[in-house]
Amino acid sequence: MVLAAGLGTRLRPLTYEIPKPMVPVLDRPVMAHILDLLDSHGFSEVIANLHYFPDTIREYFGERITYRYEPELLGTAGGVRGCAEFFDSQTFLVISGDALTDIDLGALLQTHRASKGVATLAVKQVADTREYGVALHDRDGRITGFQEKPAPQEALSDLGNCGIYVFEPEIFDYFPPDPFVDWAKDVFPALLEHDTPFYIHRVEEYWNDVGSLAELRQGTFDALSGRLGLQMEGVQRASGLTAPAAAPLPEDLEFDGPVWVGEDVTIGHGVRLTGPAVIGSGAQIGDGARVRESIIFPGSRLAAGSILIGAIAGHTGIAESLRAARA
């Protein structure tokens, strides 16, 4: 299950236009990268809960996945319970729709099966515990408690909850009757109270929850540099420049990579691109523009003579541009 119902308030103003899972990373939305990851690990049946701009997600992914609409938000766990019938009493995976990661899901499942617990939580060492709920555990990896966004000097663990879980169907036995249910506030404390075994799985691979505009930029640039392993369209047209094989590029284009250029991009004369830089599909860059350490979203226009430094350039109507890029 992909959690895709949230409001994405920390990514505003981008999320005034689109839901957070649809925010572009290189050539497609972050949720598309998640589905690619699930496909690569053999997850053929996927459901997503929707609430905010639901049609944007439906129209992009079509029949690739199943959907469950929430007229009112049910919480991080309540939305999962709403899809319980879909899981058909089997072990199931839950992953956040805003996760930029190349986690080995097979290794996560192996940890879960070996521990024989009701739940397994993917966790990763984080530099700043104030941004995450952290998990405490014993020497066997069994979870013994949590701290919610503790100050570094008060933190008893630096293992942040990644929002990626494997559950047995018995997990629903620990839900309160209320329709709105949260993993951290309701379900995980109930597991601890009943001394129910659940465990951590340490993530050594890349993980970024795209929690802010700065993290979106960083995650995009990490994918561009290869630090994050994502499927990425294009070929290396020159050292440091990735673009479609047949895309026309002006002879006087100056660049210092890494630079990624999407499909159907129009670049004027005398343009300078200084990486890391990402030019989304269908974007237009006017003559003489300068772009440095920035992202230009699909379908966006940069006027002639513009200078863009350390920024994210977008436009209203981004959902239509994403659909056009997919087509």
C-alpha cells in the first residue's frame, strides 16, 4: 500500500497545485519512482489511499494500481485499515507516497520473516532527531519504545522511522475503534502495552522523505549524481549532460554538469547551465538565460535573460504538464 492521502503542507506552494506524491523528481512524480521500486521487487498488487487532489493521481497512474478514496482523512494507520480487505489476510507492505528511496525491500521482508513479529519498521540513522520519531530497541532489534522528535541532547536513539513497514494481518487487532488512527500515537503504543513483538530493519540504502523544499532539491540532485538509484531516462550526450538521444540542443549551449534535460525541452541560444541542474520535460528556457544548482519543473518557462540560482522554478498547471510528459 502506498500512503498518498496527505496534504503535504511543508511543500507549499507546490502542493497548492498537486498532491505531495505527484511532486516531480527528474522525469516523473516521486510516487512513480515508488511504483518502479515496488515493481522491481515483485509487488504486483498495489493500492493507494487518496484524499487531496485524488483525480490527479488517478489520471496519471490509471489502472496501474487500485485506489481507495478517503472523504475525510483517517490518519496514517486509519487509511491502511480502510484497505484491509485488499490485503486478503496476507503479510503486506506499507510505504509512504513521498519516500525517495532505493531500499532493498527484499531484505526488509527477510528481516520480518526471520523475526516472526507482527510488524517490522524500516529505520535509518538520521543526523537531526528533531525531524523524526526515533525507535528504541534491544540487542535483538525488538522495539522497546519511541521518542517523538527529541532534541539531540535528549535522544536515546538516532534511528528515524522511515514510514516503511511490513505487517501481519494481526496488526489490526491493536487498532482503537475510532476511525482516525495514527501509527505512532495509537497502534505502536498498543503493541508495547501488550508486549507484542515488533522489530526494526536498519536501512543502509538511500532514504529521503521529501519533507521540505530543500530536501526535494537535495533528493533530486542525489538522484542526478547517482547517490540515489532511480530509473532515469536519457543518454549521456556529453560528459555531465544527460538528455534524450534525439533531442536538438543548441550548438552554443554551455554547461558544467551534472545536468539532466527531459523530453521536448526547448533551450534558446547562449544559455548557460551549471549543475547540478534539472530541466523538466516540456520546459522552455529563453535566450541567454543562466541556471545554476536549480530545478525547472516540467512545462515551466524561463524568460530570456533570466538568472536562476539555487531555486525551484514551477508554474500553475503542473498536473497537466506531468500528464503530457508521461504521454
